[in-house]
Amino acid sequence: MKKLSILVALFSITLISAQSKWNIDASHSSIRFAVNHMVISEVEGIFSTYEGSVITTKEDFSDAKINFTVDVNSVNTDNAKRDEHLRGADFFETEKYPKMTFVSTSVTKTGTNKYNLKGKLSLHGVTKEITLAMTYGGTTKDPWGNTKAGLKVTGVINRTDFGLKYNSILEAGSLMIGEEVTITAKVELAKI
């Protein structure tokens, strides 16, 4: 029995040491969103303050465990008045809900270096499971010997599912602001 306990302990240590831990390199990453405006165009924006980590045991990130936090106050659409409106009670209510988080629950391979990434998105006091598309761009060393990896994550969420329901009706009867929001995260990870 003692030998079995020792083997289990050694196996557990091997598994833990085989894990790779990564942090987001924010200076080489971006979190963008786009939403329809008056049906005829799109408004784009970014979140400029965020952090995240990834743990994986496989080189292709097919078992990635992702934790991600966004400071919603950092929303930027290149229009100060609109950004203040987004931070206010009609939309994000950042005084009450300053953070948006994503915690992955599973990764499923869909093709070469392509995956469905499922996880729980918490925004505006609501948590829902969403599915995003994730592409692994590869792993390399930078000129200073640091190991870097690239991921691109894209998807669409319905903002009204998270209580972001503010809108106006146009003369033709359509909505001024689209309900579907396209998310694009281009992330460079630094191995720690």
C-alpha cells in the first residue's frame, strides 16, 4: 500500500510539473468588439485594461484552462461621450459591475489548431455559458529567449442576455443598436 501511495504521489508531481502556465502579454494583445448601428454600419471598440492566465499540458493548447478578467471601465470607442454612456446605467453600470470575466469549461478540437472554447462569461451581474471559436497560432521564442504563444478567439454574444437592453426604434421600425456583439480577442501569451 505504501508503494502505491508513493507511485500516486510521483505521478501527481509529474502531472503538475508538466503543466505550462501562461500570462497574457497585454502589450501584444487586443480585445475588440463590434455592434451594428442603425442597421447600416458597425461601431467598434476595445477594452484596454485586462489580464488573464492559461494553464495547459498540451503544446497545441487543446486542453487549455483559461481565466480572463476585463476592466469594463476601460471601454474605448474613440468617442468620449459614447464611452461615458456605455459606462452608465443604460449599459455596463461600471460602478456596480466593474469587471467582466470569462472562465473556460472545455476545449473541443474542430480542425487543425482550431477549437470550440466553452466557458462562463460573467457580465453586468449575469453569468452564462458561451461558445467561442479559438485558433492556436503557434509557439515561438522571442529575441530574449522568452517563450510566446498566440491565440485568436472570436464569437458572437447577444448583449440582451446579459441585461444590456437599452435601445431605440428607428423610423423604419428597426433597432438603432444591434443586439448581437462580435468579439475578437487576439492574444499573445508569455510562458511563466
